[in-house]
Amino acid sequence: MNDIVRFISTIRKEYPSSEMPFLNKQLQRVQTNKPYQGLTILHNTPFTRETIVKLGILHEGGATITVTSPSFMEVDKTLTDAYIKCGGRWKQQHEITNETFDLHLDCAGELIDKTPPKIGTVEITATGTNKYGSIKVDYPIISVDKSKIKSLEGVLGTGEAFLRAFEKLSQEDTTEKKIMIFGYGKVGVGIAYYLKSRTENIIIVDKEPQNVEKAKLAGFESYTSDNKSKIENLASEMFAIVTATGVKDVISNNFDSNFFKGRYLANMGGEDEFGFSFKAEEVMCNKKPINFFIEAPTLMRYLDPVFYAHNLGVDLLLFGRLDNGLHPFPEFISEEVVNDWVSIFNEKVNI
């Protein structure tokens, strides 16, 4: 066992085996088959202890991995130093210039401007999926976000993490507080789901009428975002306002910022959703997703299936003979993983 594999094995022991059934199964397979031998991978997801467990599968599968981390989080230098000391390849994004890799495993589309991969890309977020979908590329991209698997992390995992992060960082009790959420996709649904255990005073804003209707059916007061004056007046009464649209500058571009200031403002997207009308210090965590400022930004049980799918995208690109352009993660695999996860953890929210 080499130093990097030994280091990752030590971190893996920090998590109960019962919290990561899919990664455990994947690890057993690659240890036997070494399916990634000779591959070079550029890996860009938030660099946390949980991510190192994910990376262990690629290492033990034989890949040579260069690791970086998205711009929307502060990386723990102690963790990167320990990874490098054991033989891991770590680089800041700006240090990755003309290198070519076989595969990119990306988050928020932040590798889109790097030298294109020889084989393809696996993207894990809605933000990145939208970026890749808006351009023409000469390689295939698999979107994990375009699958039910992503709902386990994006809905349940991120919702739980938001509530835990907000109460820890603000030192406030959210019980019966008035909170407005912009965006009722995966992340917004999860935030509302977990906040509902604390307060009934939740207002949802979304540009899509179908999402507004979905929020109403879930019991929330909700409005389409074109109700500008109504939303601004309501915003001025809120205790906290949360953005989860995935759209840069969405508040600054559509509303008068004066109605929003003086409240707790929290961004949960990879982009700066409050935008140019707000100073960094007016938004929690300088406009970055607040769950990345606490220990365990997302609990392992919610990361396990989506990390499994992100890694599995390597196999799908190697053997799937996909056309260039964007592809959803295969539905038949997604259905099986979600059903197995729900049967194990007995937790489910519809989206």
C-alpha cells in the first residue's frame, strides 16, 4: 500500500461504513479490476475529507489524478498539505494551464476553459450542466445533475446542510422566523423542506410557474419572480433571504437591493446570486455557499450516491461510445441507486 492510499484509508475510517454503501461497493470493484490504470484525471469538486474518500476509489483504480477545488469555497490548507505530503497531486486552478488530461471530473463548470479532455467530462452540478449545455464541444459530457441521484445530495443533503450552517454561523434560532427562498429547484426544495421543521413562515420565489405551483402544493406561500413590487415589499419584512437559483446576479438584475439589505442574506449557489448591488460583507460568507464554511458541508450519507455516480461517469465515458455534447446520467442506473438508498436510509422527499 503506497502513502496516498494509506492516507486515504485512514480518512475513510472516520466515517461509518453504513454511511457510504455505494462508495464501499465501488471500492471493492476497482481494487480487484484496476479499471483506471493509465488514465489521467483532472478532478474539481470541493476539497473536503469526504472528497478524499471519493478520490481513493480513483487512486486505487489506478488513475493518475490532479486535484483542484472550485472557486466558491475556501480550502483547508492543512488538508491539502497532508494530501500533497503523501504523494497527492494538488494544484490551484490558475496553475493548470496547458496540461491535457484524459478526463475531467468537474463541479460548477469551472474546468470548461481548460484544455479539453481527450475522452470527456463528468459534471456534477446544475450550474455546470447549464454552462456545458450552452456551448459546442468536441467531446462528450455526462451530467450527474440530470438524474434523480443528484436529488439525494441537492435536495436532502444540501437542505440539511443549509439549516445546520445557517444556525451555526448566524448563532440565531430560525424557529418561527420569516424566510424567503429564491429558487425552487433541487436546492430550494431541500432548504424549504428542512426549514419547515422550524417555521411555517416561508415564502418561495421562482421564475417558473410550474415550480411556484409545486411550492404551493407543498404548503408554501409562493410567487413568480415577475411580481417585483410584491416580492420587494415582502423581502423588507424577512428575517433571512436565501438564494438557490443558480443564476448569477439574479437579485441585482431584477430587484431594488434596498428592500433586501439589513437582513440575513445567504447564497447557496455556485454563482454570486445577490450580485453587483451587494457588497461582499452584506451577504453571509462573502457571498459564497454558506455550507462550505462549516465542518462537513454535506453529510456523507447524502454525498455517497452522487460521488459514486460522479466516479462511475468515468466508466460510462470509457465504454459508452457517446456522441459529443451533453448527456444525462443513465436513468436506469439512477433509479436503481435511488431506490436502494431510500430502502437503506428510509428518507425521501419528492422533486
